[in-house]
Amino acid sequence: MRYVPLIAPVLLWAVPCWVLLHTGQHWPLPVTSAGTALSALALVGMPLAMARGHGPRQQDRAAIVGDTLLGAGWVLFTWSVLLGVLLRLALTVAGVGGSEDRARTVTWAVLGVTAALLAWGYAEARRVPRVRRLDVRLPRLGAGLDGLRVVLITDTHYGPLDRARWSARVCETVNTLDADLVCHTGDIADGTAERRRAQAAPLGTVRATRARVYVTGNHEYYSEAQGWVDLMDELGWEPLRNRHLLIERGGDTLVVAGVDDVTAESSGLAGHRAHLAGALKGADPDLPVLLLAHQPKFVDRAAAAGIDLQLSGHTHGGQIWPFHHLVRLDQPALAGLSRHGTRTLLYTSRGTGFWGPPFRVFAPSEITLLVLRGPHPPTATP
């Protein structure tokens, strides 16, 4: 694994360079030279820009350049491989043109698909997410809580690209949903609370009739997590750091619990760790529990404890296809509702913002409205 940061940039840029320029196209020398030089520049520039942007210097402009090159390189690499093999094979089988014509057709097809996907992916990443609505039936939910409206936002990732206006529009959208409970399951930003305060400030305008709750994600632990806990508290959110609160309605009660991210303990911050027993301490075991945990893989512990519903983010739905295959190596779920064990449901959001590369390809962002339902549909009154 230690060699991945060295090998990945070489693959991302050398493979497309080879496929598009040096596999029988016979471009004029100036074209081949210019294309090869651009690939070499991206190969060197991408890791350098990312190091300056995300390393100790935290230079936002460098981060934007490095992240954009990473996303563009991933899309170009993916389609160079796919079309470089499949389209060329199809053209050969169909007997279309000579070998040079087929090679050039592949090059133009790859460049066209890449440009279209990057333009579309950029628009998808920067837009206000669509609202995804679904009913979630919990067998232990009391009748008084039937219809409780829970809004989930997560992975806002305020960062080098200033998205203060986007943040305000997201919060305006949340406020149209008449939420009883609004949850943020972490990865608020890339950068400290002090640096990203302006982008996060609109979160203070979010409305909920019962509570606004927040848990840390892994990215908080790259950027002074306690500062984010303090800022969310200042903005009127309840940081559920291994604790719970109760929501009561119609004579029934729901336990809303939260845990720190699973990376918290290795961060070295005193008192930060994912501690489910602590989060549930003092709660009536007969009450239904909604748990906030940033990473879906916490669901193994949740299922063992008999949690009714876990809300998570972290995966971004893969963000840029086909990266979701790599995400699934680390997480038990990519997006949507899934069952784990006999009782526990897990809802994994594709995220509200984006991390790093400002693109979303075949992995749309979301604001999620979950309407909690009891074990039986309400009886219609004549």
C-alpha cells in the first residue's frame, strides 16, 4: 500500500497517453509531442498540487488544481481503458476502416466521452441535491411516533471551493421539509472550523421541531475535530458524542444516539472514540433506537446491540464511477436502505456535497427525508 501514491498517478496519466497517442494513431509529431508533454505535466503536477493543497501548507488554490486533475485523470483513465478495448474490438470485428482510422476513432471517442462526463459531473457536484424521500418501517416504533420526519444531510465537505451560497441553498431546501429531526452524520468540511466557518454558518438556520443532531466523520479528525464539535454546538446543533437524547411524541419515545467516527480513537484527541455502550447508557432497552454513525461499517456493532436504524454517509455512493467498486471493499453498503441481522436497518446516504474532485458521475448527491413508520399502516377512518 505504501507504493500506491506513487503508482496511481503514473497509471492515471500514462495509460491514457499510451492509448490515445501511441497505439497506431500516427498523429503528426507536434500533436504527439504536445499530448505527451501535457500528460507528463499532469503526472508531475497532480501529486505536487495535492501535497501543497492538502498537506501542512493547506493552500486552497493548489488543492483545487490537484483535486480537479485527480478527477479528470480518473475519468480519462477509466474511459481510455473501456473504449480503448471495447470500441476498438467492436470496430475491428465490424471491419470498419483501417487500423489507423480505428485508433483515431477510439481517441476522439474517449476525449468526447471524458469531456461530456466531466462537464455533467461538475454540474452534478455543484447543484443543490435533490430530495430523496422514503418510508422506513420500524417494528418497535410506537404509534405516537408514526410519521416522524427525519432529514439526513452528510458529507457536506466545505473546502477549497467556496460554497457558502450552495450551503445556504441546501439549508433552505432542508427547511421546506418540515423536519422533526435533522441529522448531520459528519465530514462537514475539509479544513478547520476557523477556516470554513463562513461556509458552515448557514447550518445555524436549519429548523427542526424536535432536534438538530450531529456526529463527527473521519475528515473532522484531519482538521481539529473538537473545533467542529464546538462550532456545531454554537450553531445550535446537538453534538452526539457517544451519548443520546430522547424524542417524545404522542406518549411514545425514540432514543436518538450518536457515536464518534471509528477513526476517532487513533486521532489522539482525548475522549474521542466510537463508544456505543456509552451512547446508550441509561436508555431503556425496550425503546427503539435511531443511531448516527458516520461510516456504514459501524453497523456490525449496531446490529449486535439491537439498534433499530443506523444513519450513515461516508461512501458518497462512489462519487465518480466506477470508484464504487473500491468503496465496497471497505464498506458493507454503498447507498440506500439495507438490513443487517434480524432487526437493524442501515440507511447510507450518497452524501450532500463532494470530496476533493468537483465531479459526481453516476452517483448523485442527496438530501434525504426518512419518514419513520410503525409496524402497521394506520387504519383509515370511515
